Amino acid sequence: GVLILLWRRQPAGYVGAWVLLILSPTFFVPIVTEVMAERRMYLPLAALLTLAVAGGYWAVQWTWTKVSAARAVPRTKERWRVVDGRILAVVGSAALTLALACCLLDIHRLAAYQDALALWQDTAATQPDDSVAFNNWGLELVNVDRVPEAIECYRRALQLDGQHVEVRANLGTALMKMGRIQDAIDQYQQALQFKPDFIEARCNLGIALGKIGKNQAAIEQLQIAQRIDSDNATVHFNLGIGLGQADRLPEAIEQFQEALRLDPDYKGARIKLGMALLNAQRPQQAVQEFQRVLQTTPTDCGIYFNLALAYAQLNRSQDALKAAKQAAELAGIQNQTETAQEIEAWLNDYKAGMANPPDLTSRGDAASQNR
């Protein structure tokens, strides 16, 4: 239609071309990280509003002319000046009324833009047959720790599309957060039936198997994920955790090192590497890793405590006491009362020469990609 109007040199053809040309980059360069992209319509809609204003004025003028002709009103110059004024008044009043109505609608609509959670909830309400909307609504609910509600969203999404593997993986993660490990394993396995090379689901399956003590099965799943994508730092990280749980520390250390080679800023991998080195009685290297973590997160009480344990292994008593005191102080400031008490207890034992540290080194848990 636009091409025909342009060929006939109609003004409406220019307006249509304006809309399509401005929107055309969106067709070819989608920004998938945007939750909402309504702002892309602002400039194209300006063209349509121009058409509506000009067309509305023309329609009123045409109607007025027809009515005047039917009533045999003389076409005097003074008469048509009055007619033009009345047309302007009608169009202006209509435009003002429409603008006011749009303002009221916008005020009501703004509630949906409060945050991503409200936006996806609104989307699911207006698109009740869209599994993607319910999946993303569930993800946002998990982010605010409303996991039972998220599970219901995922189940609704699966009712709409039972082969949506990402939904099954996300449901499995939510079930795992609720402590329903076996149910989570079932979801991951079903997702892998539809998509065997689904890295995230396979990693999460390995993590879940490790949580119920099936270390060898967990390692096997993570090794499959590694064969599928050997350049994925998260896969190496999770495999390192699985190997560590099976007391295969040298292999675990290699996996954490590989994860850091692929992603030098991977904080979780560096923490786990330090802890694995500590458990492998390689405290000097552990100290180096913990110190590197503290360069970017200088207020992490857990890292200071791990550093204290490493210094204790090296018999650097003063450094161990200093790091532990810093850990206890930070834990107190951050209202981590239980952690602060355990660190203080370790400090007292260490000072008395009876250090038997509690297991506070479980920082940097599995961080598989769940979206």
C-alpha cells in the first residue's frame, strides 16, 4: 500500500514510508536483552499522529462542506472564515480531549513499569496463552524469593508448551531451591530428553545429583556437558565442584583453573580454587587466590576467614589472627551474627593452640546458567 501511494505521489505514502523505514532496523537488529521496547514506536507513531491530525482536519472540513452545501449556505469569504474557525475549534477540542484521555491511560499504564516483575505479570495477564510470558514471570518471582509462586508460573507455561526445555530447567532450579531435589532431577531429565545438548539443564542435573550424594553420576553428567562445550567456564566450574565433592582434589583444581583461564574475572571459580588448594594442603597458593579475590571484594568476611585458615596452615600466626579478626568484624557489621560467633570461637581456639575450624568455606556454590 505504501509503495502504491508513493508511486501516486500521495502525502500518505511519505508518512507510511517514514513508519516502515524507522522501524526497519528493529526487524534486523533485535535487542534481546530489553524487557520492553515500546520506546521504539515513538518516532514511527509521530508519523501516524501527523496523518491522524491532518486527516482528521480534512474529514471535518469535508463534512462541514457537505453539510453547508446541503443547506445551500452561500460561499462568501466572510462565511468561510467563520467555517474555518469552527473547524479549528472542533479539531482542537477533539485533540485536547484525546490528549487528556491518553494522559489518564498513561498514568494507569505506568504501574506496569514499576519493575520487571510487574511488567511480566501484566504481560501474562494480557497474553494468557503465551508460555514465554509465564516463564519470564517465574524467573522474576525467583529473583525476589517468591519461589512457590514461580513454580506455579512454570507449571502454567508447561501446560501451554510441554516441550519448552528452558521452562523445565527453570522449574527444576526452583524445585531445587525448595529442597525437592528428586523432583528437580526429573525436570532436568525431561528437558534433556527433548534437547540432549542443553548445557544448563545437564549442569544443573549434575549439581542436583551431587546434592543427594550421587557423586559419580553427577561427574558423568558434567563431563558430558564439558564434551558438548569445552569452552564454557561455568561447565568447568561445576565439574570442579563435582570432583571436589568426590575428593578428587587435583582434578577439581585443574577444572577451576581452566574456568579461570576462560574467564579470569570468574569470582566463584577463584574462591573454589582457593578452597580446593587449601584442602589439598597447598596453603601458599590458596593465599594468593584469596588475596586476588579481596582485591575486587574487600568486604567479604568469608574470604578473610578462608585467608586466616590458609595462614594457619602456613604457621603464620599473626597473619591468621589479623585476617580472622577482620572477618569477624565484617561479619558483625553485615549482621551475620552466627558467622561472627563461629569465627570468634575459632579465634579463641586458635589462640589457645586448639584450632579446629568449622566448615565455613562453602563459598561460591554452583552457578549454572538457569535462564
